[in-house]
Amino acid sequence: MIELEGVPELIDPVMVAAFEGWNDAGDAASTAVAHLEREWKGEVFAALDAEDYYDFQVNRPTVFMDGGVRKITWPTTRLSVVRVGGDNPRDLVLVRGIEPSMRWRSFCNELLGFAHELGVELVVILGALLGDTPHTRPVPISGTTSDADLARRMDLEETKYEGPTGIVGVLQEACTHAGVPAVSLWAAVPHYVSQPPNPKATLALLNRLEDLLDLRIPLGELPEDARAWQLGVDQLAAEDSEVAEYVQTLEQARDTAELPEASGEAIAREFERYLRRRDSAGPAASGGHATADGGESGSFLRDTPSERTRPPRAPKPETDTGRTADTGGGESSGSSDGPDTPDDSSAPSED
């Protein structure tokens, strides 16, 4: 660990982490943490030594000019801290980096060492995977934990996933073994429009984080960006009748699955968020990705020469369009009882 500044004294700290790479479809998770840093003006106080965890032929350093002097930025994971104001202020320790190339256990131990030193009370890890979800519907968000008591207390699902995982799943289990409460929040990103950014998925993750931590997050231009993103994908999908038909099939499957859930609990959450924002109105203080079937995908098409992103021609959907997915890598379970069911009935279930 390279300490950039002295370790701050924190109030009721929660660690929020996201990592670029396999667990970050559409860059939704890493963009969410970057948004928190930007809106709350996070101050970086530490960084992991890039030499210990990254293969520079996979994640190459970048050269930039600073006042006429050439400098190099190395791929790494940085920690920053932000103070969330209000009647009950608290601190967030933000962890943003790249999924390491090697020595994952040591990587997690370093992060947990800092969490222990800072008195972190909860670790929340954000992730995003590619799934069979239509871009026209609310982004499915699942919240899971390996701690049965925490699952009951925070209204989460206790994960029972088995299969390949990424750094999100490994870090969550490391927290569990170290006795640190940990939660994973996952957004499902439409597999047919996977290129970043995906502001709609980022917004959904931040909304779920608000509910989980009972705080207000300044959203800035994210809501408008999310609306513009959806309109843009609408237009691109409409240009291909086969993709439009496929999206309609996904919509029907999603709506049918959600019929029993279109009730009280979801509506109450939205109303509570509205009240919270109303009461606190005013200035607010490269490889593929995990998929719902356990594979990797980074597929998207570009129109030349405009370089617009457009959905690829999607295969005809399988009969079982409501399959669920996991965490650590966002993979589906083939067993009859399947992985745990998330908050949203159509959301994937993860580590």
C-alpha cells in the first residue's frame, strides 16, 4: 500500500467499492463510485502499489503531459474519503480501481487492513453484469450478502451462488471471513447494448445505495443522461426489426415476471426516496464482462463513420427468458432451485 496522505479520522464509515473489468458491464459500477467522488469532492489518501497486482501488458499505464513534463499514470486501486453532511454526518471510504491481474487474496487483505484501521462498519461492493433485460424497463438491481443476519436486517438475499466469480465475489467472501459485514449490489445491463457508458444502470445503483445507507446522493445530470441514453438506444433498436422484436419479447417476459411484484414494497421505496429528496432539496452538501449465463461478452456494433453504438443482431430468445444470474461473475444457475431471488423478481442474483 502506498499512502498518499495521513489516514483521516472518520465518522461511522462505510466502504463503497467498485472495480473496472469483468464485474463492471457498461462501466456502471465504477462510474457510480466516480460520481460519488466527483459530487462530494473525495480526497484520495491511499493507493495500492501497482507492481503488486497488475500485469501492465493487460492494463497498460498511460502517459500524459503536466506543465510540459511527461508523467505516467499507473493502473491501480485508490482510496478516497468523502463526508456526507446532514443531521447525522458520516463518512464514505470510496474504493475505485481495476480488477487485479494477480494475487487477489493479498489484494483483498490490503483493503481489509485499511477497513479495519479506519473502523469501517460495512463494505458495499457495486457490480454490473450483462443479462437478458430490456433497456426500456427499470434496471434490475439485486442486493446479496453471505451473512444470514445481515440479510434479515437489511432486507437482502443470502447468496447461494456456486460457480466462477470475479474480484467482487472474492472481496465479499474475504469480508465475511474477516468478520466485516459486506453487501454486493448488482445492476443488470442489457447484453445487446453493452458499450459504456450506461448512465441508466449507474443511476439505478446509486438509488439502491441511497436506500441501503439511508442517505441522499446528489445525482447531478445523471437522470437526464439516463433518459437520453434510453432514447438513443430506442432509436438504434428501431432501425433493426429483428432487434426490436427481440426487445419486445424481453419486455413481455419482464412484465409477466414482475406482475406479482408491482405492489406495495417497490412503490413504497420510490415514495420514500421522493420524500427524502423533497425534504433535503437545495444544494447537496478491457476484456469482456460477466454475463447472465456465466460467459463473457463485450459485443456491440458501431455505425461508421459516426461511431454510434448500436445493438448487435440478437439471437432468438430461449424459452426460459427469466433465468437468474449471479454475482461474483454474474453467472446463471442451471439447478432447478437456482440461486437466490433478488429484490427485483427479474434481477440477477449475485455474490
